[in-house]
Amino acid sequence: MRILYLHNIDISSEQANLIQVFSMCKAFSQLGNEVILSIPGYEVSPNKKIINQDGFKILLRKQNPYLGKFNKYLCNFQIRRVIKNIKPDLLYLRSPLLLSQTINSQLPIIMELHNNKLHLGYKILDNHWEKLIKKCVRDKSIKLIVCISKALTEYWIQKGIPRKSIITEHDGIDIEKFTNDVGKQKAREMLGISTQKSVITYLGRLYEDRRIDDIIALAKSFKDTSFYVVGGPNDQAKKYHTLAIEDGIDNISFIGQIPHKDTPKYLFASDILLALWSKDVPTINFCSPLKVFEYMASGRTIVAYGFPTIREVLNNKKNALLVEPESIEELKNAVDYALKEDVSFLGRNARNDVFENYSWIDRAKRILENIKCE
């Protein structure tokens, strides 16, 4: 089967969004399908218009650098031309905007949803796209809705999507990247990290709603432990580094943005992995964070704020330590417990769970098994 995955995030992006898309394209390809991912790129030359990547092809759509975010609203002709040239058997989409641009193609569509809000800025667009999705499900141009959490699935069922037309598929991992656990000592040697102290790591974005201040507070309380915060934006990393220094905290390092392929090293080098969010995260009630699954795959102890969607995957004292969201005291107690007690079984259980249930290729297989293209 020839699958055309249409997306509107620029190829230069470091967002988890694009990592997830690349991973799914690779997985669909590994199942024996011909996969073409069409995404925008601002610097597209004739010899770089098509890129071979992990068994699938990336077809770049040239963007006007002066139009910025408005490019995606003005690419109808480009989208139609891509579909005409590729002649796919199936379209895979994550954006309702792309749905509105492809509904006249008469091709079967799989629509993946990651939030209850389809447009965060304008209510009128949110309502319009909600109605469009419902219409396309009714007329069967959308063959399947894929939601990334049970909470999100139930939300859309309550909104009128038939249960038979929707499935839940959390995010996953690339098994190959985590099969070989290099061990803490070797990973630390590779990164230049001391092997004499316990290491606690946070991996992810450093936005205001990610509770980075809580990590600084932990570092102040556990001065004999080394803390590593890995992720960007880099200006945020510099800001938090300055705040820590001003507070006299010298056992926390802000690494900044790193290539995604290097993240397993930091995970394997760690004793404890922090998964923190706040109630201000717009998608917290419906999300399936990619880093949770990568944390699980590393086999290290996870300490997380136990929001309901996180509890769909992580279970307290079975494969992680979960605490009341935004409770710094409970967070400190959980970290103290994990440092003093042998809780290595939590990491082993998490690793087993993710390898058995959350690989990208198994996710792709289950999705395709739920559709029948005419």
C-alpha cells in the first residue's frame, strides 16, 4: 500500500511532534508499505526536494520565507499537486487544516488527534474543524480516528464520533534505539558525567509550564546529587542556569537542546528521571508525552507528577513513583525514597511494559489493522 503522510511542521523543527511523525512513517514502512511524508521546507533545492529517510521518502514542499505561519493556509495547490503526483492509496493526517485541504481527493483518510482543541487561537476555527471531522467520519472519507489517550478518545466520543470509528493509541518508542542498555557507568563516561554521585535527569522542553523551578528546588534540597536538565529552548536553559547560580546552587547543569538521537545516553546515565508538568499545560488532560515512553525504555526509575493521562501508562509503585501534581513536598519525598531504597524493579517493569506494548511498529500495525481501504 502507498501511504502519503501529509504534515505541516517544517523539516528543521526539533519538536517532539515531528519526531513522532518520522517514527510512524518508519514504522509503516517496516510493515511493507511505500511511505511518502510530505512536509514543508524553507530551503528546498531541486536536488534536495526528495530525501530518503529510514525506509521512507520525504517530499519537501517549498515555503515562502516571508509568509511564515501563513504558508500552511496557502498551500492548497501544492497539496493537490502532491496527491496527484504520488497517487496514494491512503492519506494519513494530524492536522484538521490538512483535512480541509484534502477532502475532495476522494481518498481514504486516517486522522490522528492529539488534543480536544483543534485550534488554540480561534474558537470559530475550532468549531469549524470539529464539524468537518464529524462530517468526514459520517461520509466515511475518514476511515479511522486515532487518539493518543483514553481521555481524548472518550472526549471525542462524547462529541459525537462513533466508538467504532475511533481507537486509542498512545505514543511509543523505537525499540532499536533502546535495545542495548550501555549501562550507567559507560553512559556517564561518554558524557563526561561523574560516576561518584547519583544522577537525576529531566529531559524535555523548558517552557514556563514545565515546573523547571521545582527541579531547581530539588537540587537545592539534594546537594549530594547531580541534576541534569536536557532540552531547550536554549535561551530558557540559560535563564534557569542563571537563576540557579544566583541562588547558590551548583549541582544542576542545564545542557540545552541536543539532537534527539543523543537522548538515550542521558537516560541511561541516570538513576532517576523526572517527568514534570503543570496544570497550565494546554494539553495536560489529553496528552501522551513522548518522553514518558523513552524514560520507560531506559529502565531507570521514573518520578512523575501523576496527572490522569500519565496514569494511563504509568502505575504508582509498579513501574514508577507518581505524586500529586505540582506538590513539591511529595516530589521531594518520592526522590528521597528513590535515592535511599532499592526501587530498581520499577525501572525494569517500565522497560518490560514499553517493549511489550508501546513500540512504534506495533502501534502502526494496530492502526492499519483497524481500517479497510476500498
